[in-house]
Amino acid sequence: MTPPPAITLQGSYTLGDTRLFGPLSVHLPAGQWTCLLGPSGVGKSTILRLILDLSTGGQFTGSVQADDGQPLPDRISYMAQSDLLLPWLTVLENTVLGARLRGETPDMDRARHLLTRVGLEAHQTKTLAALSGGMRQRAALARALIEDRPVVLLDEPFSALDAGTRADMQELAAEVLQDKTVLLVTHDPAEATRLGHQILLLSPDEATVWAPPPTPPIRALQDPATLACQAELLAHLRGQVR
Amino acid sequence: MRVLYGLAALLLGLLLWQLLVWITGTPHFILPSPLRVAQAAYASRALILEHATVTATEVVLGLILGTILGAITAIQLASSQWAQRLLLPILVFTQAVPVFALAPILTLWFGYGMASKIVMAVLIIYFPVTSAFHDGLTRVDSGLLDLARTMGATRWQVMRRIRIPHALPSLGTGLRLAAVYAPIGAVIGEWVGASKGLGYLMLLANGRVKIDLMFASLIALALLTVVLHKLVAILADHLSAYASGSSLQKGLGPKK
Ligand SMILES: Nc1ncnc2c1ncn2[C@@H]1O[C@H](COP(=O)(O)OP(=O)(O)O)[C@@H](O)[C@H]1O
Ligand SMILES: [Mg+2]
């Protein structure tokens, strides 16, 4: 696997006649986690789709570039905001969908291992109807993690999980995706301060860098500096909303 | 319970029919009583069965061939943009030609045997199957297709693993329609020119003023259609259950 690239998105985005954001610049440092926060509808998911070169409803003027100059889309694993699981497949088969779609032989052992890690060991052969929202999200997480790609984009990947499971999944993702270039969209200041090497606050005019806690991620839940940073960030976000 | 209601409805229908004959005093060569029809059906059971077998074979073969052709067309249309732009309008336009009007030509081309009736049934169900399946193939959540793209999916794998399973319930809808249309196609083919089949038997009985036999053939045809529709409905339910994952749940899923 090639070393993970740094990624820079520069430009502005309009929906019809109205500007959604920009001109602004979003920089993802190589091999690090960037957590992206911002009010609903500001364009966080859109930024992920632009990096993936997927169609969006609007018009983007600008560029998305990797620092090594190579094309990006086939180097990215993506977890969308909705789980996008296939109801006619078992949880296990959903996990290996990527390999199946490429016509490759999937690594079933790795899939089982990941399902165990996300706590779905007992549900591998079950259908989706038997799963709760949080379980579905964990299945989608396993499907994203199994793709061994240098760049990973996660769109609110833990939003449907209870607090305990969420902390577990954050640790799992941090471990599996260590040294990859990760962009994680979240609404949770605790999540951002726990996981981010870099924290970005997206507004229509700019993407502001918010100073992360001094220690490297993943940070302990009870680390005082992290908690202080989280409280400050929350206060800031509340002020912004108002 | 539903079976009981069905039986009750049948009895009620027969009773009304018998009453109508009694009250109006219609002669039996215009409207035979249910009893007369039953007697004729019993007396000519071997004859009716023989002709019903021919019609059933035509209908089933027509259904199978029409479904295969329709499914292939739908997959072809859904897998290429230009095929869709070019062929779909042609396909819709051909629907303006009433298939029944083609029956004499088909008899001319394919003869008096089963072939022309099978072709007729194929033609009549081809479009409903194609359009229903095509609809399902192209109505996949765009988020899923985007995800597949980020995973580096090949076109054919997307078709096979996402589009086709997703479209199975729509195919089921098309099949339900086809099960109703196919017997109509076959019988019209038989009316235009045949020496076998329930449609032929009806014309024959009519010509010989055996109206009770004609009604018996008609009822045999109705039974055939009902049974076919029921079987196809079961198949369609299975297709839907597969696509929603509920067949997996019951452990009836495909074996790996
Ligand atoms: N396919 C689309 N067509 C038109 N508008 C869209 C489309 N997708 C998203 N939008 C709009 O773009 C804006 C930003 O959406 P999104 O990037 O999903 O925001 P966020 O993820 O920050 O909540 C929203 O106003 C949304 O309604
Ligand atoms: Mg979003």
C-alpha cells in the first residue's frame, strides 16, 4: 500500500443560485485524523462527496488534490451517512460487499474478525431486519474498515450508537485506521476532541482550525486537557448556533 | 377461512346463474344452466383435458420465453445508457401496435401449431415484463450506486449483486400481469387458426351449437388462468421475500 497522501480541497460550492460555502480551503494532513464539525446543512457530506468525485446537487468550482499528485477516488474507503446495507444479504455478506463488487475473492476470516470486533459476531448470518439501528451502523463500519485503503472518509459513523458502544467503536476505528488519512464528520465535540489530530469547523465562509488537545489521539475519555478542550469547543458551537 | 369465503362466493355465483336461467326462461342454446354445463363438462372431460393441456403448454412456454426475453432486454437497457435512449422509445412505440391484430400474420408465419400461439403469448407479455423489471433495475438508491463506485465495482457486478436483486419484486409485478395476459394471447392465437386448444374447442362447440360445451371450455380456461395466476403470485412473493431478506430470516435463503 502506498503511504497515505495529504489532501487539499480548495474552492467554493453553489446550489442553484445560492452559495453554500467558500471560497475556502480544507487540508487533510497525511496519515492523520481530521474531525469536521459544522451545523447541519452547511455542506460537510458534500465535501466528502467532492473528495470522492461523486455527483452532488450543485456546482463546485475549485480543486481536490492529493500531495502525491495521484488520482484519489480509488484510494478511498467511504462510509456514508446512511448505512446502505443490502437487505437480501447477511451481515457477513454485506461486510465483504466491496470485494464481491470488484469480482475478487473476499477475505472471510478478516470479515469475521472485524464483525467480532464491532460486536456483531453472533449476528453474522442474520438478515438486516434482525438488527437495530446501532447494529446496522456497526455493520456498515465493518464494511468500511475491511477496505484496506490509505484514505478513509467517515460521515457521522457513530451517530446511532449508545455512549458505551460509541467509545468502543472510536477506539476500534482509531486502531484499525492508524496512520491513514482520515476525515471524520461528527456533531459531537467529545468525539472530535478525542479522535482528531486536527479539528476543523466548517462555516459557509471558511473552515477554521480549532486547536486540539496537546496529547496525540486517541485520548483517554477522562483526560483533563481533552475534557477542557471539549467544553470550550461546545461553548463555541453553541455561540455559533445562536 | 379464505377458502370458505371463496367457496361461498362460488356457490352464490352458481345460484344466481341458475336463477337467471329459471326466471328469464332463456333457452339452453343461448344460456345453458350451470347443471347442463357441468354435465357437458363431465361428458367431454377427456376432450376438454386434451385441449386444455395444449393451451396450458402454450401459455407456460410463452410465459417462460417471454420472461427470459423481457428480463434480458431489461438488463440490456439498464446496463447501457445509449441502449436505453435508443431502444426504449422504439419499444414504447411498438406498444401502439395492437398485438391481437398481428395474430393472422403470426399464424401465416409460424403455422397452425403451437408455435404461433407461443409467439403471440410472448409478444403480449414481453413489454409488461420488460418495463416492470427495467423500472426496478433503474430505481436503485443512488447512494448505493455511489458506494459501489467508491468500492471500484465493475458494471456487471453492480448489475448482478445490486440492481438485479433489488429489481426482483418489480419483476414479480411484471410476472403477475403476464400471467393474466398470456392466456389471452394464446386463446386469440387459437381463434385465428388452430386445430387444438381451448380457444379452438370453444369455436368448434359454438359452430355446432353445443353451447354447454362452449361454456365448459370457457370455465376450463378460467380455471387455468386462476391456477396460473396463483402459482405466479407465489413465485412473485418469493422474489419479494428474497429481496427484503425475509426468506433469509426463515433460513430459506440461497445456499452458498
Ligand atoms: N443531491 C442534492 N441535490 C440538491 N441539494 C442537495 C443534494 N444533496 C445535498 N443537498 C443540499 O446541500 C446542502 C448541504 O448538504 P450536506 O452536505 O448533506 O450537509 P451536512 O452534511 O453538512 O449536513 C443541504 O442544504 C442539502 O439540502
Ligand atoms: Mg451530512
